[in-house]
Amino acid sequence: MEETPILESRKDGKGTAHHSAISSPTSSHESLKIALEDHCIKCARITWFDPKQGVWSDMTKAHDKMTTATPSKLSHWAVRVAYGACGWAFLFAALSFYWALGGTAGADTVSPEIVQLARAHVPWVIAVLWITAILKVVSGFVALALIQPWGRMVPRWALLILGWGTGTLLFVHGGLYFAVGVLALSGAISVSTPETLLHWYTFLWGPWWLIGGILFLIAAWIYFRRSPHWRVSLAFSALGVFGALVLLVLSDGTIG
């Protein structure tokens, strides 16, 4: 607010008149009043009575905490991607549980040797089937933790490693199945895998693993974008990718 100047006239020794402007006392009081009112507005708080707790709560303070602590709302497609990854993992886990319990339907599409060992109830084969089934269930909950509020109980670094690691493992594994199958069926390379089994790898299991990998990688990317400290998050994401690649190399790409 501009102050209204008041002209004050005085004469010097030679009789020459001089004019000077001084601030109006009224305008100074108005400025002080406005400053006090602004301070009161900033200090204002809205309270409400919580009947469950029997106390008065500060809504303004709670709103400030919500504004600073609550992450941006997820888009519908981001939620669908995470649920898609979870559904993929649970469906695959159900198949592994079925095989671990002695079922053999569909096992011929994976490996005849595994079918024979499973039918013979070889302990280590049954144990591997149970372990892989449990790991697939865990990966489904990892996908949910990336979007659900309860996922904040899990350290962010752990979700980044698991999310990116799972996505990389599935994507590269499926990509190898598909690429090798296409090259072998086209005659570009020669493999010892029977042709019937090669068709299953190329047109069923390769795409199936690729779909799971894409879903997990997108879900992990969305979670990474929401991370407050991107440099630290990038380091843990890279660690997850590197760990998955090392695991694939050590297993000769035969995980699943």
C-alpha cells in the first residue's frame, strides 16, 4: 500500500522556501494493521473434534503433512500394469504348485526329462518346483507392493532391486527362448532341442516370459519415477538388473 506524502514547507536563512515530503502517520498505522492481519491469517488453524479419539485435531497441520508426505496419485494404467504383473505371477505360481503336487498336464511343453523325474517323485525336482512356485508368489506381492500403501513398510531399496531384478530376469529369459527358437526354426542356427519342444519354447514360453518381464519392468519404472532421490534409486535399480543378469549367466539361462 502506498503512503500518502505530506508536503512540509520551511524557509532557509535567505528566505528561500524548501518543501519536503514526510510519511502520513495514518498510512503507517494502516500498513502495520495489514501486516498484523496477514500474520494472523498465516497462524490461523482449523480444528475439528474427532469422536473416535475424543480429541480436537488440527486440520490445517494435518493437511500440510498430507501435502508433503503423500505421493502423487497413480494413474489408472499404472495400477493396471502392477495388477497385471501380480496376476501373471500368481497364475504362473498356480501352474508350478500343480506340477509340484504331482500334476503333469502341460509339463511336456517344458522338458520331457523334467516330466520323467517328476513322475518318479525325485526329491530334488519336487523341491525345486515348490521353491519356484513360492518365488513366483513372492514376485506377485512385490508387484503389489510397488503401488499399495502397505508397500511403504518395505524398504524402497529392496523393492527397487526386486522389481528391476524380476523384470530383467523374465524379459531376458523369455527373449532368449524366443530369439533362439526363431533362429533355429529358420535354419540360421542348429540346436539339439526337439522340433516339437522348440515350437513350444518359441511360441508359448518365450512370449509368456516376455509379457511377464515387460509388466514388471514397467511397474518398476513407474515406482522409480516416484522415488524422491533418483540417484540412489538409480543405483539400486542398476543393482537389481546386474544381479538378474549374473543369475542368468550362472544358471545358463535355464531358470523357470
